[in-house]
Amino acid sequence: MNNLFVFCELDEGRPAEVSLELLTKGRSLANTLGCRLEAVILGSGLEGIENELFPYGVDVVHVADDPVLEHYRTLPYTSVITGLFRQEKPQIALMGATTTGRDLGPRVSSALHSGLTADCTGLETGDHYVKKTDTTYKNLLYQIRPAFGGNIIATIINPDHRPQMATVREGVMKREIVNKNYKGEVKKIDIREFIKPEDLAVEILGRHIEPRRVDIKSAQIIVSGGYGMGSKENFALLYELASVLGGEVAASRAAVDAGYAGHERQVGQTGVTVRPKLYIACGISGQIQHTAGMDQSGKIIAINNDPMAPINNIADYVINGDVAEVIPKLIKHYRANAR
Amino acid sequence: MNGIKIVVLAKQVPDTRNVGPDAMKADGTVNRSVLPAIFNPEDLNALEQALRIKDSYEGVTVTLLTMGPVRAAEIIREGLYRGADDGVLLTDRAFAGSDTLATSYALALAVRRLAPDLVLGGRQAIDGDTAQVGPQVAEKLGWPQVTYAEEMHFEGGRLIIRRRLERGVETVSAPLPLVVTVNGTAPACRYRNARLLMKYKYARTDTELQAESSDYIAAGRPAVRLTEWGVEAISADPEQLGISGSPTKVKEIENVILQAKESKRLTASDRDIESLVRELLENHTIG
Ligand SMILES: Cc1cc2nc3c(=O)[nH]c(=O)nc-3n(C[C@H](O)[C@H](O)[C@H](O)COP(=O)(O)OP(=O)(O)OC[C@H]3O[C@@H](n4cnc5c(N)ncnc54)[C@H](O)[C@@H]3O)c2cc1C
Ligand SMILES: Nc1ncnc2c1ncn2[C@@H]1O[C@H](COP(=O)(O)O)[C@@H](O)[C@H]1O
């Protein structure tokens, strides 16, 4: 009872990256709160799936395995999750801020009358004191998220209702295996207990999902270009630098909008959040919507001809100069010095 | 699907996409007064879908439903100019401070009273970016929902909807009554129609009329009345509205200020760049 639950979704039959990231975060929160970490996974043909979740420190995996659940559908999934939550009474429930999580989360939160905070960028625990009633709430979930187009950061709490629910985007939390031999318990969910015939009212006629292509999120080194690169042709310099350093190319939204790079490479609030070992920002001004997606990078190099560019404030190294001059020099000196 | 009744959920939002440096007050709160208030972009995509259904079938009506302060009546007029039949403004002090759950409670009650066959909303509002209100309204009504819609048409009494997912598309078939949230990738909304603009330019809610200047009244403007509903009109339980009806509370708000780091300043000279590359190689950042 009152444990921390993570709804795990599937991506091409495997637990989705974002779900594993949430399990990692969930494990550390559960340690702080002194509760257990439980995962819920729904689908069809899930034999052995629990073994992919246990290494993240999961104590219990609830599995609902039925052909009806093969692809995500709002109503059957909502009925199973709300039914389970009514029985298990989690204190916290986390899900990915994916098209699935953002369809399911609000439906579940409405059914349970519990608060839900979308797209959190931070999850912490802490207390909350209410002066009017002189009550202190212990160990609440602080749900931290940008609001107002990223211009403010708000900390949201749900003092009185459970579960405290939050969604988080892929790439925001770190994924880390706790112990590859960790073993928890499997509990099978009997879906007939929860699903009503009218839950099957919406039918899926067809699905066409593209496999993942570029993956800037797992790159250790990212060479990112902005509008200051000036042209699609100049982006070739970035591919060259990325290839000699063994990294990936990313872009700001202005560069994506200008057609210099594809949308899957966009870093920032409306793109991907990345935290590579090294982020080289070339011709990027560093607006908050961009930096929100990369300011956790290990080291940041900014190449910009404007000494006052905001990106310089968060960079470890600021190179004041023209990208067309600096990038070839970086390539040249790397080739000369690396072994 | 002749004769169906459609409600479009639309919200007036501050234009957060064009936030200038004066958008934040010194105390770190948002200076709403300098931000223009606009029709939430994806709600316009939803309106277009409704109007397309209206164009294709006989006797379809499109009603805009918006909850907000009195000035939110502006977006009802905006919807009327583009082809909606009428609109309802849900406005009451008791609604202030509602989170998405309390908002959807009020909207769902208003939808109940309007008794439509189909509710269309935007995927998300740009002030909060939560995408929660649509699904929560659906849950409160006990209706199915389809989110991220970008194309829809009727076939044998069911709505066939194409949904835009992260890496692809899904097509579903859903019965009425239904709540659908429309994605920004759906077709843009048509422009205002000049005839409708003339017709509805002076449409006002009662509260707006009371605040209008005497010139307006003396000119005998053809006052098309816009419906305005408060808590009683939808028989809402005040406990479930506003701050008391909202499970989520804002504990703290922080203005975003970029923290300046201790950074090394370099020039584009070969000497500077070579020493940088060597430093990164030595501390194993690269190589
Ligand atoms: C709701 C919302 C969401 C957003 N989401 C994102 C997001 O996810 N990701 C994102 O990136 N943006 C996002 N934006 C946009 C963001 O606000 C900025 O507009 C964008 O990041 C700017 O991109 P940029 O730095 O490439 O372009 P610019 O701001 O035009 O900056 C170009 C920079 O290049 C420098 N430069 C020019 N020429 C050269 C040269 N020859 N050599 C060196 N430097 C040069 C200039 O000094 C300047 O600093 C969002 C905006 C909004 C409102
Ligand atoms: N106050 C409101 N009045 C009418 N519709 C709303 C309101 N708030 C949200 N909506 C609808 O719900 C959608 C999602 O809003 P949100 O959950 O705030 O991102 C919007 O695009 C609107 O269609």
C-alpha cells in the first residue's frame, strides 16, 4: 500500500526508454520515501517482460497480458489502471509524457479525482506547511515544470489527493540500472475484473509507426547548430565535426524552422532534452526554450560571434568568432592532437 | 450525419509564443496585461474540423464553449465570424483559480446542458501546455475520447479519425457521443467571413452590454446576445470549483533567470583553439 507506481509503456514490444528513466527516478524517490517501487505494464505477449524491469530496482511488476491490450487504447487501459490504483492506493504514480501517457494520465486522474502535473522537468520530495490550518504535509512530491512558454518554473504539489500524478518527457530523467540481478515479485492482473464491454467502443483500424531514426538523446557528444550557421550547406561542417568526434548533430528550433535540419534533431522545450558529456553550440543564441533542453550537459562550448549571446552565460568555454572559421580549426586541431 | 450538434471547447490564452522582456514583473510574476490574448491556436484547428462537418451535412450546429473572464467573449465572436452558430461564455468568480480538473468539471456540466453529440477541443492550450482538459471532460461525461486527431470523417454513423503519434499515425473508428482533441497538424482554420463579421460585430454578453458606453447603446447596435452562464446555470457544486476544487496547488513560482557560469573566454585564433582541444583530450571529454 501507498507505494510508488510507474506506468510502463511499450515501444516496439520492449519497455519504452521513458518508462525505464522513470523507474530509475522512481527508485530513488522510493528510497527517500521508504516505500516500494512498483511497475504496471499492459500489453499482449508479455512473457518475461518483468526481467527487463527488475534491474531498475522494481519490487513488484503488475502485468496485464491480453490480446485486447495489444495496442494502447484509452478506455481499456484507463479501466485497468484506475481499478488497480483503487486497490493498491499508490501515493505517487508516474508516466511518460508521450502521446500514450498524456492520453491516459488525465483520464485516470479525473476518474480518481487526483491532481496531475504534465511534463515535469524535476521531481523531488519535501514538506509543505499551510499556515491557515497550521498543518504540515510531510514528504510530498514536488512536481517541477516550466510554464508560460518556459518563462517561469513552477513547483506543483497535491497535498490532499492520492495518487500524486506526474508525467515526464523522454530524456529528462537519467536511466540507470541499479542491480542487474535485482529480483522482485510478479503480480498478474485479471483484466476481466476491470474491463467493461463498452470500454472496447473505439476500434483501431490501422497503425503505421516509423522505427526510430536519429537518436540524439543517447549521443555522448553533440554538435548543435543554430540559425547562425547561415545555411543548410554550412550544416555540413557540423556533420564533419560530429563524425571526427564520434557524436551526433542537433539543432535549435530556428535552424529546424529554416530547414537546416530535420525536426527529430531539435533540442529544447519542444524538442528533445539531451545531457551529453559535451555540447557544442554553434551559432545558437541560447534562448531559454533551447537551453531548457541542454543545460544539464556535462560541458558546453559556445561558438558565437556575439560576445553578449545568452548562451555564453551557461557555457564552460566561450569561443568568440565566426562558425565558418572556428569549426574547421576544431577539426584540424583534433585530427592533429588525437591519437 | 445530418442534424448533429457539435460543441467546440475554446480557450482565450495569453500569447506565450511572443513573450518579450517586459512579460515578467519585477516580483517574478507574469505581466498578463502586456501579453495579447488570443484564441488558443489548436482550438482553431478544432473549430475548423467542426465547420467542415457542418459544411458536409445538413442541419449541423456548432456551438463554442469557453470558460474565462468576461473578455473571453472575444473568442466567441471570433468563432462566430468564422462560421460557428453560437457560443456560451462560462464566467463566474467561483471558477477563478481552477486547475485542469476543476475546469473540466465545469466544462463537462456545461456540455451536459448543451447536450451535443460531439465535443471537439484543441490538443492543448499554450499557457499551460497540459493537454489534460479534453480527456478529463470526456471522463466526466463518461464518453470515449480520441486525442491528437488531424483528420476525421463519418462512415456509417461512426467517426473515422486519424491520430498523429510521436513516430507515426493511427486510424481509429469511434461511436458518438465522443470527445476529440485536435492536433496542430490538422488543417488551419478558415478566415473570418465578411458577412458574418458584420452580423456579429456587436454581439455581446449581458455583462459586456452593461459595461458598454452610452454611445454604443444610443447608436442602437443590433445587440445579438451571447449566452453567459455562471455557477447556477450549470448547477455546479462550488466546492469542486476554483482553488478548493483543485487537487493541484502551486507551491512556488520562480522566474527563469539564466545563471552565469564561470566560463573560459577564447578567441578564434589557432593558439586558443588548439589549447582547448588539448584540454578536452586530456580530461577525456573527447577522444
Ligand atoms: C513555446 C516555444 C517553444 C520553443 N521551443 C524551442 C525548442 O524546443 N528548441 C529551440 O531551440 N528553440 C525553441 N524555441 C525558439 C527559441 O525561443 C529561439 O527562437 C530559438 O532557440 C533561437 O534559435 P537560434 O539560437 O538558432 O537562432 P537566433 O536566436 O537567431 O540566434 C543565432 C545566433 O547565431 C549567432 N551567429 C550569427 N551568425 C554567426 C556566425 N557566422 N558565427 C557565429 N555565430 C553566429 C548570433 O549571434 C546569434 O546568437 C521555442 C519558442 C517558443 C515560444
Ligand atoms: N477554460 C477553458 N474553456 C474552454 N476550453 C478549454 C478551457 N481550458 C481548456 N480548454 C480546452 O481543453 C484543451 C486543452 O487545454 P489544456 O489542458 O489547458 O492544455 C484546450 O485546447 C481547449 O480546447
